[in-house]
Amino acid sequence: MKAMQARPSPLARAGLWMQRHAAAIRGVQWVVVCAYAFLIIVPVLLPLPGDAARILNNLTVFAQFVFWGIWWPFVLLSMVMMGRVWCGVLCPEGTLTEFASRHGLGKAIPRWMRWGGWPFVAFSLTTLYGQMVSVYQYPQAVMVVLGGSTVAAIAIGLVYGREKRVWCRYLCPVNGVFGLLARLAPFRYKVDEAAWRRSYTQGEHGHRVIPINCAPLVPLRNMQGNAECHMCGRCAGHRDAIALDWRSPSDEIVRVGDQRANAWDTVLIVYGLMGIAIGGFHWSASPWFVAIKQAIATWLIDRDIMWPLADNAPWFVFTHYPEHNDVFTWLDGGLVISYMLATAAVYGTALLLALSAGTRVLGQWRTVRLHHLAQTLIPTAGCGVFLGLSATTLSILRPEGLWLGWAPVLRLGLLTVANLWSLWLAWQASGRYAPGTRRLGGTLAVALALAIADSAWWLMFWHW
């Protein structure tokens, strides 16, 4: 650690710069909060855009493009490239919940909030509800989904923790997704255990150790990766033992994946990112959805059961914008939910069976091995969500008259890279459990899972 004190690497210096300029980072955070509030609130007060509305002449379309065309797709990409820097430096909900916690009641975090299933449940419910109200298209829906999440974050901050991001750690709908993708980032805040132990007797730079506030509640001494770390830089140099450092993008999944493996991460990967999310992107392009809807509607009409065909649901339950000829009947809304859940059941179970086969090929059944193999799907799972969101990006750009002929090639390229990355992770992870043909068998089982997942994108982008 003495070497780090005398000559820190350029990356370590970047971490120390963040630690020294915490006030400037807080200023940036509040600028983002103001921009976020403006883009959520103001479009709700304006008339819905007409056919001639474009990104540069209509604030509502501009906000739609910012949120769903740029913001969310590239936030996901940033997790893979830089870890959870978005969470620690830019996220408005993180800023607001920590600020509220600073002035709130400071109550202890209850046991129910620590339940490991919240990342999957919150992500699934938010994804389902977003499709029910057409969150990608209408500002009122954005206000309810994103604005509602922000209000909840503030409320949690006012009640629980003291200067902590309790919402971010336990209840944020995308916390689990961000934690999975951040495991692929090429750098992390690394803890030097020996230097940490020395600090008990020698202090920090020879002086008394100055306590720090880790807002996302990460146990710093035992920090092994990026899943919970928000990359805010506050702990850089702490006890002369923590420094921002390069690592292999495979490191966290291959080296400590078995130690961190758990059932809820696996459920989020196979039934969330590669199930419910796929269903949300699929249904509007699926001829199967249309055929099922027509068959059920015909059956209902033949039996004079008309209430499911009524379109009187309020906009905050199902999409209801008659002025744009965009109205969900109860049948439409119920089918959207059913289609997404059925997609999750089919794809998630098929993926789980393929992973189970790989687990068994690698030796005597061990559940932790199944969860470890599931983590090798993260690159492809994240790429799929990015491609799904980028479809919204292209749908907004299409009326602008831009040439988009490059999109199919880019999609295929991204999927290919993600699949190869997942296969490489599978080969390395399998090698920890068995050599030779059994290692190859475990990798081939993951390849089968990837082929199953890829079929969803083949249907959406190239077949339908």
C-alpha cells in the first residue's frame, strides 16, 4: 500500500479526485435533479404532441427521446463500462433519497425491507405497469412510473437511515439490474486487506482514521466487487486501503461468482431480464398477440360477454388516450399482462432447464453452481434489454428522416459480441468445477440457453 501512497496509478488518482471534489459532484447531482424534474413535470402540462411534432420542436417528444431514447439505454451501457457511476454521481433518486435521509427520522431499516426478492419483484411490477400505461409514449405515464418511484424514494429517505440511500440499496426497481451489469465493469474500488489491518495501529497517512459515510450501505472492508458499490469516490484512500483499480471484466463473475451466487439473482436474470422484459418488448410487434386477441374477442362476442371489450379504464390503469386513437380495453390490458407473464414463464423455464443440464454435466448437483452459471448470461441479458430500449430510440428517430439502415447490422453485431462474452464467462466458470469434456458440456449448456434467448430477438427484429 505504501507504493500506492507514493505513486498512485492514473485510475487511482481519478478516484482520489472524486473524493476531493465531492462538493462539485453534489452540485452536478442537483443540476440533474432539476433537469429530471423539468422533463417529468412540464410535458404533463402541455397538450399531447400531434403528427408534426419532432424532437427539436416539441418538448414532450424531446423528453420522450431523452428518457427512453438516450437516458435508460445508455445508463444500462454505462453500468457495463463504468460500474454504477450513474448511481453514485448522477441519479436524481439517489440524490433525493440521501438528502431526505439527512433530514428525516433516521429509523432503523426493517427486516421486511431487507428481503432479497425485492429487486426482482420491483423490476417486474414496474415493467408490467409501464406497459399497461404505455410509459414509453405518454408523459402522464412517465409522471406516474418515474415520478412515483422518485416520491417513494424520498418517502423512504425521510423515514429510514441517516444520510443513507436505503431506497437505492433495497427497493429501487432497477437496483438488481444495475448490480448485475456492474459486475462486468473493467474497474472497481479495490480493498487492500493488509493496509486496512495496518490502519488499526498506524492510522491513515500516519494520522487518526477519518470515518466516511458509505451512503449505499456497502461493508467496505469486505467489498469484493461492483454489485452494491455506487462508485461515488467517497471511500477512495480510506485507511490507505481503498483505491480505484483496473480488473478483468470477467473477474467478479468468474472469481467470486460462486460466493455471491443466490437464487434471486438467477430469478432476476432468467425470469426478469430474459423473460418479463422480453415480453414487454415483444407484445406490440407480435402477430401471435393479435391472433390471440381476435380469437378471444370473437369468443366473447359470440357469447354476448361485452364488458372485457369496454374501454372505460382510466389512463393510470390502462392506456386511455382517445384523442390519439390509443385506448386499451380491459381485454387489451389483461392480454398485455398475460403475454408478458407467459413469455417469462416459457423463456425463463427453458433457460433454467438448460442451466440445470449444465450444472449436472459439471458434476454432482450443487445449487450454487446453477446460480453461478446463470451469471454468465448477464452480458446477453443486458444486451437484450439495451436492444429492446433502443427500438424505442429508433422509433422516435424514424420520423426525423434519418437513415437507419445500419440498425439491423449493429443489432446483430451487439448480440454476437454479447453471446461470445457469455460463452467465454461460461467456459471460465465451468473450468472451476470440472476439466475436459465436462467443462465443454457445461459451456454447451450455456450455449443452448443463449440460443433460446436469441430466438426472442430473431422473432422481434428479423422474423415478424
